[in-house]
Amino acid sequence: MKVDVVMLTKNSEETLRESLASIYRNVPVNKLIVVDGFSTDHTSAIVKAFDEKFHNVLFIRDLAKRGKARQIGLEHVETEWFMFVDSDAILCDNWFEKAQKFICKDVGAIWGIELWSVIRNPAVLQIFKRMTMKIFETRGGTHDLLVRYDAVRRMKIPDGLHVFEDTHIKNWIENEGYKVVSTYDPYCIHRRPLSVWKTSSAISIATDEIKHGLLYKYPKLLPSYGFYVAYFFYQVLRGLMRVNA
């Protein structure tokens, strides 16, 4: 059984090589479909290197928002099951083999929990896992999502959707009568690039989600997002302390 893999990229060089290596190591890739937002760094060169090695990469450039970009990738899928993988997600060992245990006729998608690479404290990690699972069960996620193609064959993600396109995908699959399974194993390590751990980046991310309805669509997620924000600024503060030391 081989699967197509859809990945969105935009100046992803910092984490891309490790992410792609983990995909080819742990997933039987039929075709890697990369939808790139006209990166200006070495993203395209990294993708080209993997194509020269595996000869199965489709590289598409488009300035579309995330929703349309995922739709573009989906329209090139040819396999019964396919994956969405983020360009900063590192798949665990034997990811696909572990996910196959959950495949049955009423399952439309399987999501492995994301773990932030910066979290080292076991107690904090356990809290993070519970919060992250609650967030996925409410709004979905595409960090490492294995999808039954028939469950989304008729789906059309709104072109202008840049935030919560993962929610649209999860809701669509469930409305088609399928289950969306979330699991602690397999999982992925979310290796966010260093540029993310800045106050300006935190404000930008929060503004995007609030503007698109986080507060009134998903009020029960506020405690989980509160934990995320607190840990985010803890990491920002740690970085500032290292710079000034």
C-alpha cells in the first residue's frame, strides 16, 4: 500500500529537509505533492534534491491561502489513502505502520498527536498532550493526517480560508459519515523554526486566529490556548535570557 503525501511550503528550509527525510523513512510514498507559496529561500532546492533521489515529487507553485493550497494538493492525489504533513513536522519511527492499525471501513482519517520539540519536562509534556488532544478533537489538525480519499473526494475547501482549514477538513469527513481517529502513537515532533519563537510571531498567529473566529467559534478551547500562550512566552523569555547572558 502506497500513499501520496501533500505538503505546503513557504520559506521552509530550516525544517524541511528533516521533515522530508522522516516522511520517506516512515511512509510508503507514492508521490510527494509540494504546494509552494513562491519561497525565496532554499526550499525549492531541497525539494529538488529529494526528487533527484526518489523521482516521485510534484512541485507546484501558487500564492494561494492555505485552504486553496490544500485543495490544489488534494486534486493531484491518486491513492486510496493520502497524507497531509506540515513542513515542520517530523514523523516518528514506523509512523505509517502504527497508523495502519486504525484503518477500518468506518474511519476516514487518522491523526497522530503533535509534540513540540522544545518541551523537555515530563510533567509539562503530559499537560501539553491532554491540551493538544482536546484542541484536535474540537478543531482538527493537519500536522500528520492520514486521510481516506473517498472521504474528501467531493470536498471543496473555500479559496479564502487561511485559518481553520483543518477544521473544515475534519468536519467534512465526519459529515460524510466517517470517524476521525486521534492517537498518541503514531505522533510527530513539531519542530517549529526559530523565527516562530518571537513576540511578533506570537502576536501575528494569535491575531490571525482571533480574526477568524477563535473566541466565538471555540470558547471551550480558551483554557488550552491559554496554556499554549503561556508556554510560548516562556520560550520567548528563555531565548531573550540566553541572548543577554
